[in-house]
Amino acid sequence: MKYKSQKVAYMFFALSMVLLLLQIVYGFIMAFAHAGYDGLHEIIAFNTATATHKNLLVVWLLSGFMGAAYYIIPEEAQRELVSVKLVLIQFWSLAIVGVVAVAGFHVGWWEGRKFLEIPRALDYLVVVNVLLFLGIILVTLFKGKEKTTTAMVLAMGLFFAALLYLPGMIWFDNQSMDSFFRWWVVHLWVEGVWELVMGGILAFLLIKLTGVDRELIEKWLYVIVGLTFLSGILGTGHHYYSIGAPKYWLMIGGIFSALEPLAFLGMALFAFAMYRKGEKNHPNKTALYWTLGTAIMSFAGAGLLGIAHTIPQVNMWTHGTLVTAMHGHLAFWGAYAMIVFSIISYSLPLMTGRKLYDTPGAHYAFWLSNIGMIGMTTAFAAAGVAQVYLERKVGLDFMVSQNALHAHFWVLIGAATLFTIGIIYYVVNFFKHGMPTDEALIDNK
């Protein structure tokens, strides 16, 4: 840790860990309901659990991205953050908005739009919070000694993520119009600007962990940014299958969805090429495992499984089924959750001075969580294919077909248990590091 203000990243990472555990709890509530045991329905209805599970995912990932930015930007700009007090205000406002939103879901205070359920009043607070965050980051960059490509790509991803939140705040009485612009937020976040955030963090980690020349790594970063924008923007059309949008969106979405895996393939090739070129034998192998694992799992989940069900000839059958959950779980895990775990695994020992990365618990966390997620993805795939056949070929009613899928969800619960054990190992290891210290700053100068 080179700068004292980098310590503020710890708070955002800690919030991410707590919200992740809570998200998993709601995931189990949903899984048991799918398996026929919806005993909590009177207290936490299934739609409440679904909204909470999905929105906790968004908030803990955003908190992780913010923590990553607060750690990376000072080091890249070669100066302290402009105001630690403003960072503290931004952190607590983010935490409060998240808690109020989740509590609101349990009393019916929401908008009912998937991934954008947060009530309109809180939307405005989110905008203020993100503007404050961006102000801190951009002013720090502007005043810094250096303006590296890595820092600029990371900042650009965060800026466009904020900008693309705004279409979701526009109110439409027409459901087709509402869905059209809702996907500008949901799709262009996860298959557009969040990939820039991922690319920026990935580049930073590869520079630190492999010792490969910055110029070479950042040239690759330009290629990834180009592929992301080429494929991600028009690939939004694959969500427009059943909302009444013009038919040409099917062709546009199908063509550019087929190109989307190229961005993730580029990231995978990028990561492993830099690893092979690297001559630096960094002691933090855990961070390296998570970093390289991000490249592999994001290509598999976001890339291959994405194209497997978004081409129009397949999408017409699978849209809105558990096949989507198959893709979504591995994509979010590989592309975004694992990159947050990567930056935490790298930065935490440097912030705290406690090098707990080469412990059995750290290794268990990596392998159990990844094996568990692969198992969950497989269970979702089997359940999704069965659902498509029963509902859309045989013609069974939705609830009748769901009853036939119970066995698949018991397999999923088993895999999710393995995944959760891995996450618990990771969280325990996180808090074992303790709080950041100024001694770590001195030791690492």
C-alpha cells in the first residue's frame, strides 16, 4: 500500500462481503421454494426473495467496484484521494440506501421492474451517491501526476455505468417502451460498461502480479475496449424478443450477440498471455488464481453460455426460462464476482500487513466456490432444458412443469452448499486479516 487513503477501500470490501452472504441466504430461500418447500412464503414471498437476491447482487458488486477504484486510482494517479471525509460520506450513504431498499422490498415498497425494483425516491439518492463517488475519482485523476490507460478505462467504465443508470429512471406507461429502455441499464451494464471496469481491474492486477511491461498490457486493453463496444451495444437486441420491438432487432441482436464472446475470449487470452510473459514470481498466488480464474470463468459463463442461448433460433424457446439463470449465474460469478475477489485478495494483505494468502482456507475458498458454481450452473442447465421442453413443446402449464423440476433443485441446493462453504472460507479469511493499518503503509514504501 503506497498511499494512506487507499485504506478506505476496506470498508467497501467489507460491505461487499456482508451483502454477499445475505444474497446467498435469499438464494437458498428461492432454491428451497423451487424444490417445493416454500415455508417462508408468508414472511418472505418468492417475489420478495427474488428482488432481494438480485438487487443485493448489484449492490455488493458495485460496492466492490467502488472499493477497487479507491484502491487503484491513488496508485495509478500517484497521489492521495482528494478527500477521505467525502469518501466516508459516500460509503455510509451507499450502505443506508442499500439497507432501506432491501427493507422496502419486504413491505411492498418497490417498482416491480426486474433488476430495477428500487423505489423511485431512492433512485435519486443513488444518483447523488454515484455523482459524489465519480467526483472523488475524477478529481483525484485530474490532479494526479499520471493518467494511465488502466486508470482511464476503469474511470470510463464507472462513469458510463452511472450515465446508463438514467434510462431506467425514465417513466413509461407503455410496457414495451419501459422494457426497451430498462435493458439499456441492465444489458449495457453487465455486457458493456462493467466489462470496462473488469478490464481496468484485470490490467492493474496483471501489471502487479506478473511484472509484464505496462505498455504491453495496456495495448491489449484497447483491443478489449473496442470489442466490448462493438458487440455489447447492439447485442442488446437479443433481449427484445418478446416485448413488441421491431423484428430487425432479432437479426441485429443475434449477429452482435455472436460477437460478444470475443471480448471475453480477448480477456482470457490477454490474461494468460501476460501470465506466460511475466517473469515476476509474486508471492500472492491466491490473487493470481482468482485473476486467471476470472478470465476462464467469464469466457465460459458470459461468453460461451451467453451465445448458446441468445441466438434467435434458440432464444425463441429459452427466453425467460431457467436457461437464462444458467447463463446469468456463471456470467456474473466469472466476470464480476471473481474480479472483485481478485482485487480484494491482492490488496487486503497490503492494507493490513497480514499475509494470509497462502493458507488452506484461502485455497479451499477458491476451489470450493468455483466447483460449487459449476455444479449450480449444470443444475440450472438441466432444469432449464427440461422446463423448455415441458412448457414450450409439450404445452404444460407453468406450475405443473415447475413441480416436475424439483429434483433438479435438490442437486442445485447441494452444489450451492458447496459454493457457500467456499464463500464462508473466503469471508472468514477476509476478516482474519483485521483492519488496515498505517504500519502497512510504512512497511510497503
